[in-house]
Amino acid sequence: MTRLLYPDGRIELERGTIESSMEAVGARLRLKQLPGEPGLAALLDAPVLDQTGQDALLGAIDAHLDEWLPIEGQTGHDLVVFHENLPDLAELRRKFLAFHSHVDDEVRYIVAGTGYFGFVASDDSQFLLEVGAGDLLNVPRGAEHWFTLGADSRLKAVRYFGSISQWTALPSSRKINPALLTLAGIE
């Protein structure tokens, strides 16, 4: 379920309001529910995928998103699979858990699991976007944001990029509101 979470405990569930809030920070959020094909469901449920499974899942997603591809000028894509037994998971969590920006758009299509993106509103307040399967998020270049997996580390997402060489996080000095970490299930 897609939600906006605020430090004061407010939760926004209405899709149109969520999409408008994302547009207000320059981001774009769209929903395209995954098809219910049995073969796809098995790939989505598998905690770990070998290269054959990753290729099959990417092929199915490409076919599913055909009318949206290429996405926002992105020329390449890959599949990222997070799970509790991933080597260096703790280090990956720490790496993403800080405000940063990119010189290229960050585009993600969530195919399984839940993730959290933190943003800064125009009034300098912060909020958290909870994304799940079917959410396609485009964080524009230069937008300060952060990401976390939350308490459950299982997530599969297709990452779209313009060029690998541009896919570098540029750190920000902004600090994450601790209340948002609690709302994401990180203590």
C-alpha cells in the first residue's frame, strides 16, 4: 500500500493526494499493478533469484511496462533484490540512510516488498513515502531524498538509469527527522 507518513503521525492514503504531494517536490509517482501471471508470481515470491530468474523477471516487467518504456529518457535498467541474507545488507542500509541527490533522475519500479523514500517539502518539513508493488517513482535529479528498507528487508525493484557513470549519490548535510525513522520501522 502506498502511503505518505508525517513526523506528527499523520498518514495519507488517498492516491491522488499522494501523487500531488510528490509532484510538489518535483517527483512523479505512478501506479501500474503487476499482472497476476503464475510464473511471475513465483519469481516475485522467491527470496533470491539467479541470473536466469532475474532475466525472466526483467523480461516480464519490460513487457508489462511496454507502453511506458523507455521511462523518462532512461536508457538502461537492472533488477535489485534485497533480502535478509544478502551479504553486506547492514552496510547497504547505512549507505542509503542519509539525505543525498543525484545528477541523473532516480527511477524505480517496485515489483515486490516495501521501501521508504524520505523527502523535504517546500516549507522545509520532511515526510516519508512508503512504496510497494506497482509503484513507479521518478525522483528528479538534484532532489534531496533518502531511502530505507524498513524493518522488513525484502524488496525487489527495477532500477532505470540514463548512464551508470551518473548513478552516484551526492551527500547532503541535511539530517533525517528521527520520527520518520521510527515510522519506517527503524529504531
